Amino acid sequence: MAPEAAAATTRSLRKGSLVKVKRQAYLASVELAASDADPPTYIFEGPGQILLLRGDAANVRWSLPVPDVWLPLTLLEAFRA
């Protein structure tokens, strides 16, 4: 994805947006090194809801009984049902 397209995508995400994690971007990110080597599938299937935005990161809540997580906006994409 071109940088302009990525910037437009992240700008379209706002508080309350339904999102999922981009699998290829996450698997190539430094966040994977700080997490479980086998990420849960629900983050890639979505939807999660953005609760807060701070800088270039979003606090995401999943519709499962799991903790909310902070993720860079570059790893998120809009969820389409």
C-alpha cells in the first residue's frame, strides 16, 4: 500500500470505528516480538471497536472477555461485515 493510501486509511478511523488487525502488517511488526508468537485469530477477524485515539495509536476493545489493547493505527483497517 502506498504511503498516501495508508495515511488516508488511518485518517478514516476514529473513535467508535469497527476495526480488525491487518495480518501481514502485524506479522511483520515489532509488536509481534513483544507479544505471543501465535496471535489470537479474533484480532484478524474483528470486529474490535476503537475506544480512544492518542497520536498514532488506538485503544481497541474486542467483543470477547479479553483486555483492551493499544495498537498503532498502521496495523488497523476498517471492519466490513
